Amino acid sequence: MTRTTRRSVPWRFAVPAAIAAATVGAVTFGPSAFADDSHPGLPEQTAEQLVAKVAAARADALTGTVRIDTDLGLPALPGKAGGNGPQALLSGTNKLQVALDGPDRQRIGIMSDLAEYNVIHNGRDVWTYDSRAHAVTHGTFDHGRSDVASLVPTTPQDAARQLLDLVGPTTDVRVDGTGRVAGHDVYKLRFAPKAQGSLIAAATVFVDAKTGVPLRVTVDTVKGGKPAIDIGFENVSYDKPAAGTFDFKPPAGARVEEATPNEARPEAPGTPGTPGTPAAPTGERAEPGLLGEGWATVVELPAGGEAKDATGLLGKLGKPVPGGTLINTRLLNVLGTDSGRIFVGAVDADTLQRIAAQR
Amino acid sequence: MSPTDALPKTGVLSPAFRYSADKEAFGSERPPRLRGLTRSELRLVFLRPRTAAMLGFLAFVPVMLGVALRYFHDGGSSGGGGGGGSMDFVNQVTGNGLFLVFASLAAALPFFLPMTVGVVAGDSIAGEAHAGTLRYLLVAPAGRTRLLLVKFAGVLAFCLAATLTVAVSALVVGAALFPMGDVPLLTGDTISMGEASWRALLIALCVAASLVGLAAIGLFVSTLTTVPVAAMATTVGVVIVTAILTGIPQLSAIHPWLFTDGWMSFGDLLRSPIPTDEIIRNLGVQTAYTAIFGAAAWARMTERDITT
């Protein structure tokens, strides 16, 4: 029935090929809001001036979308697909909707496919809403410890704030050229540890040249490759968030749990949003011990419930070393000693073991 | 170019040809109008028993979901954050029937909808070739490019019809089995029923648009063969292969390039404020796939010897 004549590929097929090539080229080499390679000319600034500018920056009101790329080199954990909420930030790419209005009102929504996890802080109230479970938690903060933003380092500002604490004799700070983030011209401010032993090669803060607001932070590891953490705005506006953004009412039919003030804190990701506070948030309930200082800070997780779970996990994922079990990732080392204690730090294995042995 | 002497007598013509033969092509040098051709192509697509069967099957998806959730769902069991593989929106559907629309579209989009689109798209050109009607279609001075456009329009119409079938069926089932009322968004805010209906319509359009890239792939595959079943199987195969690729985390570098990557972006319409980036990106991906495979189909169609 069919008679086909063989001949060379006709010129017309050049059309789809050209369209494909043009598309791939445009996407690969075209401008991207997140990783813009242009270098706008900006007036010279010293590192000190920039640090002062960041410290003085006041982003009272802000809305935008934050993208977080985390690549800790962890093995893919089973059940991650169902992950919702802050734990999801531990790996892969996540997007967040962020709205800030002064120190008392923040809202962060961690977006995933067909689901979202919201944390809303409004005055004394803290709400979380998990759309997948259709569940709400509500708590109130005691005064004096109401700064929820510092507990959830999910915005570049939080990350940068913690970096600024590191400025001192242990840190080498310098200006590393200019760039663009989310359509804003930025200075790159590079923080690097002077001492050996840290797994962090450098952290770079992209500072908005106009406002001094940090728009992106990347953390590079000594092992090279892509940043272990890359957190930045995809788009940002300094306009006041729409009225009502922070007025949360539990939706109809949702399960509402009242939490005691301590538990009301959104379970912060175990990610160190920044160097200097490695893995701090998870264990904060029982005040983890901080050892060492600066970039070589090591956290000792308190013994008890969580640590016990972690010991089991260590056994599965870690490799045995003298005196305990070690999990090695690009950014963090976790050491579980035979005596059941757990040490976490963004330092190399030798340093971690040395510090642990001193205890 | 137009061997009008080769016109057949009667009987073997597809409706598209019959229309153009009756109304316009004879006794006139003017090519048949695109609108008339399209109308008869739509008739060809939608009057098929096969199409009715597929739409009926799609309409049944929300019924299954609705009944399962209404009578066999013990509330709270999946409240713990949802394990992998569990259905989306489970906890919302029981409280608000409109969520069955979103749940059904989310359930039908990964496989059921692409499967039916693959069948229609794969059949579009190859079916005519197989039935021996393709050359008669081209005998009428309609032109090959024009014929391709009309066929693609038919497939697009089916994409829209299939999506709306799922949505409307879900709306009816949802209203029958569950309470209706104000709709909670993914962000925890609540919107009125009226606004939610608008968003549901936008979501249906978004889902239909997500299928356009696949429709273009199917159209191209369909120009390669005269065996319609092969074209359908290949197109559905493309969907399956893509789903497998998506499931391999080590291949995450190529995921943004797959036409299925942005399919779930319709969920962004249920947030407040609505983030448009992913939706626009998905539409861009679909446009790119349509341009590439549409051009490939055109190149193949205008080049090939059509003997059947």
C-alpha cells in the first residue's frame, strides 16, 4: 500500500532544527533573573563600607519570591517525595513566597507541587498551615523572644545577618565585583575563613547597591562544585505587602492545634542557613552546647529524644571512625560518639573529632 | 499540483474532503475556507465512537475519586503530612466539593489525559493515510500546510474538550457528594465560591494548554507512518518515557527541558498571591514544543510522497 522513495533529508527539516537550536540557545545563554552574569559598573566601595551598609539596611517592608538551592551531598532519603514543610528545604530546589512588614509581621510560604506550607507571624501570634494535611498550628510568643525571622533563616537577610556576626579577626572580607539579582544591581561581598579546618571555602552576599539589602547568599564548600547553599530572591519588591497578608484565619475544615509557646515555633529546618550556626535550630529546645568559635563552631546536640533518633540514623548512614560514627556531607560533618553524644559542624572530620575529644 | 482528474467517485472520502468537494472546490479556483475545513474536521474527531468512549472514560475518573473519598476515606488517616504517592487535595475534597475538580485534574493530568490526547493526535494524519483518504484530501486544493493546521486544530479542540469533561464531571460529582462553600487556598487564605469558580476555569485552561506540546509531538509522529496504531502507541510511549525520566533524580539536569515539567504549575493558581513564573514558563515550554514539532510535521508533510 505504501511506496516510499528514499532520498536525502530535505531542507525543510532545517526549520524545526533551527527553532530547537534557537530555543535551547536562548534558554541556556539568555538572561536569567536568578543567575545574571552581567557586571554593572557601580561606584567603588570598600568592604567596610559595604558591611556597614548591610548592617544599617532597613527593609521594613518587602515581598518577593525566594529560591533556595541546597546541595549538601546527602544521599536521597526515601519518602522525600511526600515531604512538605521546612524539612523539604534540606535538599534540592525550593521556592518560597516571602512577605515582611516590620519586625512583628512576617509570612513565609514554602511552595511545592500542589501544596504549600505557610508560617505566618503577626504580633504575638504564630500560625502554620500545612495544605497537604489541611492542618493548622497556632501559638503565641512570649515577649523578648518574638523574633521568628531569626529562627527560620529562609531569607537572604537572615542568612546575611548571621554572616555579619562572623566579621572579625577570623574572617577575611572583601568586595568581589558586582552583579545583578532579581533585576537589582548588587555588590558581591565575600566572607572567607582565615583558618584551616572549615568545610566552607567562602560565603558570598549579594548586596543591593541602592538599599543595602542582601538579595542573595551563596555558600561554597572547599570541595568545589556548585554552592552547597544558594538562597536568593527571584523577584523582590520593597512595597508594603497587601493589607490582610498577615491576618490569618484557619480555613474551614482544617484541623487546628494549639501549641505551647515553645512548640509554636515552626520546626526550623535542620539546614544551617549559614555558616556559624550549623544545624542550630533543631536542637534549640534543650539549648545545644556550642564549642569552638567563628567558622569552626561545633554544636553538640543535647542527649535525649532527638539525639537518640539521630543515633539510629547515624548507624545506617555513617561510616565508623575511631571513637564513633561519622556522616560526611559537603557542608557538614556529623559525629556520633560511642558514648551517645552527637557533634555537628561545618568543619572537616579531623577538627570535629579533635573538638569532640576535648569534651 | 492539483490533479483534479484523479478525483474519486464516492464513498471513500473523509468528511473534510466531502465538505470541500461539495461546497467550494468544485467549479471554483478558490481553495476551501479554513473555517469550513475545521468544522468538518471537528465533526470527524467528535462524532467518532472512540472519542465518545474516551470522553466517557475521562468523565468517570472524578466519579471514582469522589465515591472513593466519600465512602471509603477515613478522615485523618493521611493527616500526617501525606506519604509519597497519596492523592493531592484529599483532605480538602471532603470539606469542599469544588476541590474534586482540582483533585481530578491533578489525578488525570499525568496519564489519563495524555493517553487520550496521544490517541487522537497519533490518529490525525496516519488515520487518514491508513484509510486511504489522505491523498484525496490533498487532491482538493486545500494544501498540505492548511490540512496540517486543520488537523492540529482538531487535536487542540480535543485537548480542551477532554479537560473540560474531567472538570465538569468533577464539579457535578463534587456538588452531589460533598458540601460546597468558600474555598480554602493552599496558602490558608479563603476565597469566595465565585472567585474559586473563575480560578477553576483558569486551571482547566491551564491543564488543556499543558497538553498542547504533546499534541504537537503526536501530530509529528502521525506524519511519519501510515499505521495509526503505531503513531498512537509511540505518542503514549513518549509520555511514559518522559514520566520515567522525571522519576530519576540523577537526571534532574534535563528535567526542566521536558514538556511535562511544568504540568503541575496549575496549582499556583490556588495560591495567594498567584506566582505566575512557573505558569508562564510552562506555557513557554508548550509553545516551544509546538513550534519545533509543528515545524517538523510541516517539513515531513510537505516533503513526503503521499500514496495512500
